[in-house]
Amino acid sequence: MTSAIRNIAVGLLIRDGWAMAEEHAVIPGHHRFVRAIGGGIEFGERAEQALRREFREELGVELTTTELLAVTENLYEIAGVPGHEIVHVFAVRCPELEQLPVTATLPVLDNDSVARWYRLSELAESNPPFYPDGVTALAMRMQTREG
């Protein structure tokens, strides 16, 4: 168990009522969930740099634009282990991902999860739950702005 607060950067890629997210492998003792794509910010790295690096490492793609939407705090528990994150949430654009059909599934290159499109309406109903806390509301706001 760690008592450190983790700083992360995640990107919300929204298209026509769909959000690209990472579905994690089932963890014993925890429910199925999806997460905004991204990861840890390394020492000396800015949040936007970390976000761009994570998309390269996880999906092998380059982001064309990023816009900081919010900085949120995420307190959670997975299989009895508590976690605490400070989350930099960005709106992102990536033509390579945006052109994929909503039925596409991409392997995440640095772990055993997959990325795919999820209907925002389903994520808003927590089916499946979308983490970190607060990203569903931000994604819905983005969709309203684009629609």
C-alpha cells in the first residue's frame, strides 16, 4: 500500500456522442471500469508533455491539440487498496483515432488493457463506470460544446 499522492494527466477524446477510453482487465475483488487515457506525470515533466507521451506509449499516436479542462482530485479504492490522484484533464484531438469506427478495439501497448469507443450516454449512467472522478461530467460538457 502506498500513501503517496499520484499526479496524472488524462485526455478526453470525444466524437459524435462517443468517448475513447481504456478498459482495464478485471481486477479480482473490483468491478469492471474504464478510464480516460493517460498516466503518471514524471518528475520534471509538464502535465501536457506527460499526456502526449502517454498517448504515444499506450496507443502509438500523436495528439494534434490539447486543452486543459480541469484539475481534479480522485480518491478511490480498488480491491481494498486506497488511492489518491491529482488529475489534469485535457480535451484532446487525434485524427488517427477520430477516424476509427466506433466498433474498433485497440490494444494498449504498455499493459494488458484495450482502448475503444464508449457511448457517452452509457458512461453517464456509469455503465461501465468512467474514471477518474469528474471526467464523465467534463466529457458531457465537451459534447454539448461540440454539438
